Amino acid sequence: MEQKWPQQIWIVRHGQSEGNVARDAAEAEKQLLIAIAERDVDVPLSELGARQAQALGDWFATLPPEQQPTVVLYSPYVRAQQTAQAVLARLAADSLASVVADERLREKEFGILDRLTAHGIASKYPELHEQRQHVGKFYFRPPGGERWCDVILRLRSVLDTITREYRG
């Protein structure tokens, strides 16, 4: 019987981003808006995030060659690309079967709530804030955005690709 899954799967989030830093600062200062100039897709790693990505690449490099990744799937977002590149720099290029930026691995789409803090959502869109409280954040879909259920459907599609294309 053919093996359905890869031998090992590592699921890694990108290193800390400039957006994470800006969000934390905005939340701490009770700001309405996260002060970040770039589109979400263009937000890079912070200095700490770059060190985290480097550390991840270093860790993978310490594994025996047969345990190192041979396939790298990552989000096309800049911070995810930077994290993937830090890992790829530490792996033997001839051992890689596939390196793919996959749009399905992108961040959750927040629609009209993009860049707003929790305080900003409650202030600017009190009816949406109340609706989110009522249905819960897992099922709430902001206008122009996604529910967490939608994100899970994207990720199930990625898992289908992994089982189809990278089994064994």
C-alpha cells in the first residue's frame, strides 16, 4: 500500500513581522489603527523575526540530511518568503524536490477591518463588533473578509495537494 502522507511535516509560522510589532504597540496604546504603511502582503520581518528565521534555518541544518525538508511550501507574503529563504539558504539545493509559493497559505483576509485594532473595530464599527461577540470570532466574517472557517477550507485544499503530490 502506498503511503498517503509525507514522512514528516513541519508547520512553521513566519518570524515576527513589522506588522506584529506595530499591532502590539497600537493595542498597548489603545490606538484605533495599526500604524503600518505597507499592504499586508508586503510587510517584512522585524529584526527579531529575521533572527528567528535564521535560527529556524540553522535548526533544520543540524538535522541529518535524510530528516531535512525536501519540499518547502510558503505563503507569497514577504515575511513568509523571507522566512522560507532563510531556511532554504541552509538546505542543500540538490536535495530539494519542490519549492513553491502557494497563495492558499496567505493570512486571513480581514476585509474592512484590516489594520484596525480591537479598540478600533469597536469604535468604528460597533455593530460588527457586537455581531462578532455574538457569533464568535471563528464564525464571524467581516465585510470583504474571511471567517476562520474559510481559512480552514483553504488549508484543507493545501493538505489535499500535499497528499496528492508529496506522499511518501
